[in-house]
Amino acid sequence: QHSIVIAGGGSTYTPEIVLMLLDNLDKFPIRQLKLYDNDSERQSTIAKACEIIIKEQAPHIQFVATDNPEIGFTDVDFVMAHIRVGKYEMREKDEKLPLKYNVIGQETCGPGGIAYGLRSIKGVVEIIDYMEMYSPNAWMLNYSNPASIVAEACRELRPESRVLNICDHPIGLEDRMAKMVGLDSRKDLTIRYYGLNHFGWYTDVQDKDGNDLLPQIKSYMAENGFNLNAIGKETRNSDPSWLHTYDMAKFVYELDPNTIPNTYLKYYLFPNTEVEIADANRTRANEVIDGREKRVFGECRKIVEKGTAKETALEIGAHATYIVDLACALSYNTHERMLIMVENNGAISNFDATAMVEIPCLVGSKGAEPLSIGSVPTFQKGLMEQQVAVEKLAVEAYTEGSKQKLYQAFALSKTIPSADIAKDLLDELIEANKDYWPTL
Ligand code: G6P
């Protein structure tokens, strides 16, 4: 029986994760579930709804919602962290300020991602420290964004900590690939993948019997990218921005038809197209504020008013089951094969040993054991070297309080075409983030 704290309890992802945990109690029994958020007002609606859901489905679970770190982090085995420092107000700035300069406006890629990274580091490190202070034997499953920069900061600032950095995006892509070949879910696939977070490539996809599924996936990709409309399975997220992303994967794929790319590569490889189709007045942040935020808070309020969740439209976060898989692997030493961000350390033989790479690992009670990838081709290596340097410079800028290094990070990013633009944009982002960043 486990005890968990969800850090970032006020996130609109929290209810679907709670529902997913309740749906998996046979695999992963829970005795106590806590929500922790430093914004107790935001968390309260979500928490009240979660409390009702838990009472109805699993009354034996002790439920706690708090903004007090000692209460939140004492007596837990797992910290599940998905914090958003600066919330949607700052996400909007991350996306809109770069677009003023015709530069990619995105929450994890390019200057917006770097800006978000410099905000997140402090928050994530604070949560690691709470965990180590109050529950030193716990594991932190961290899927806070921007995951690449956050993972590098963990490596640099808390190298010995029991933190596993993981991302849900490949999970979603694998579910899509499974559907392309008529299988139910990612669980029916064995994959090989390498790269950085939101910056990688699948090199092998097999079914459980070892049959090579890549040829079939490739021929689907060449026509449709990751868009599942052609097989009538485009259901999960039909927001226009995501559909565009799935469509664009087809063009990213053309650059190396030997591999299946992560969709986020479009921001680095097709920045002009992405800027052209962007609306600087209405970005993804606005889509989420008007969509998911209203929907989830609305549903939670309904649950609280009615005092029951029996008819709720909130859904189980099915793709979030990777969180349970990871927790089970650590608790029960399952050696499940999962994509985790780990220090390269030779796994990619021709790449920086100190880079945080996203590669398949076997996860057991001692953590993640990376599988060997071998050497990667020049095209991918070149892109990865540039991007990893950006991420390292961003973390160094944070730790050293160095504006110079941040300027270098901006100038080096493939999403920013010229250093003079980098400089002006940096000045605007420093001003916008003055309540969050260290003094540079
Ligand atoms: C994917 C990525 C996450 C990202 C999310 C954004 O799941 O892996 O890193 O946070 O998309 O989704 P949103 O709906 O907030 O734009």
C-alpha cells in the first residue's frame, strides 16, 4: 500500500491522474493520496472534487490537500510532480513575446521554453528538497516542463537525488503508431528511440513477437504524419494546433525516412512555417485557458455542488498510465522498459557523456538502467549537439546568474535566426520574468 503526493495539485491534469490511479488500484494499491500546491486557492476546487471522487471509489484512501510542505511531503513513497511555475499567464508570454520577433512561440521549444526552464528550475529543486527533507526514501517521478532543461538542472544541481524525469509525449506517439498498425496500445509495441526530450527519433518498432512494424508505420507516416483521420481514429485531442502538429510530422519524416521523428522537431526544422501559421494574439495558452482549464474547473465545481462525481464528464487519463508503470517498476522491481531522461554516459557512443538523453531504460527498484544505443548518424548528432548546448547554457545561466550565457543560449538556438533578434528578445523576456528568474 503506497502513499503518494501529487505536487502541482492544482493542475488541470490532476483529476484525470487521480482517476487513473483509482483505476489501477489492483496493480498499484494506495493507502494515502495527498495534493500539494503552493497556490492553495487554485488547488482547492480540484482538491474538493478529488476528495469526493476518492470517497466514492476508494474510501479506504486517506486524502490530504495542503500548501504546507511538511504535511505534503511527510510519509510518502512517491512524489508525482507536474508543476507550472508562473502558470498560464506566463505560458502566454513565453508564446507571444517571441512571435513579436517572428520567432517560434512555444512552451518547451525555443526562447519560450528557455524562459519557462529558468522559472521551473527553482520550483523543481524546491520539491526535491522537500522530498529529501521529509521522506528521504521516496522517489520523485517528474514530468514538469520543460523537461529537457529541468532534467539537466536535476543532473547539475541534485545529481544524487532519487528523481526520474519522464515525458508523456512519446507515450502518445506510440499509442498512435500502435493504432496505425491495428494494435490497441503502445503496450503492444517494443520500441527503440533516442534523442533529447521533445527532440528524438524512433529507429525500431516491433510487435510482441518481434515482427518489424516500421515499414507499415513509415508508409502511413509518409501520407498522413501522425494524424489518424485516415483510419478514423483521430479522437483524443482534436484541437486545431495538435492536428497541425500531427500533419507536420510528415514533413519532418521526409528529412530522414529511416526513422520516425518526435513531432516537436517541427519547431526546429520548419520554424518559418510554424511562425507563419501562428496567431500572435491567440496561442496554445489561450486554447488551453478557454478549453481544458474551463472544462476541468467547471466539472470539478459541478462535482462539489452536487456532492457526487457519479455523472462527471472528467475522464481517466488513460495515457497517464505510464506513471503507474513507472511507480510499479520502482516498487516491484519489474524491469519494465521505458523511455527516461538519463545522463548519457556512453549509451549514445558518439555523444556528450554528460548530456541528458531520452532513451529506453530498464526500470527496477534501483532506478533506471539505460540501454545501449550505439552511435547516431551525423544529421541527428548535429541537431542534438546544438540543442544540448542550448539546454546546458540555459542551466549554467541560471546557476551562475549569467546573462552572457543566456544570450549565447538564445543565439545558438536553431529557432532564433540571428543574434541581434536574440538580444532584443532576451531583454524583453528578462523584464517579463523578473519575478521568477535569478538576477542576471
Ligand atoms: C505533450 C507534451 C507535454 C506538454 C503537453 C502540452 O503532452 O509531452 O510536454 O506539456 O503536450 O499540452 P497542452 O495541451 O498544454 O498544450
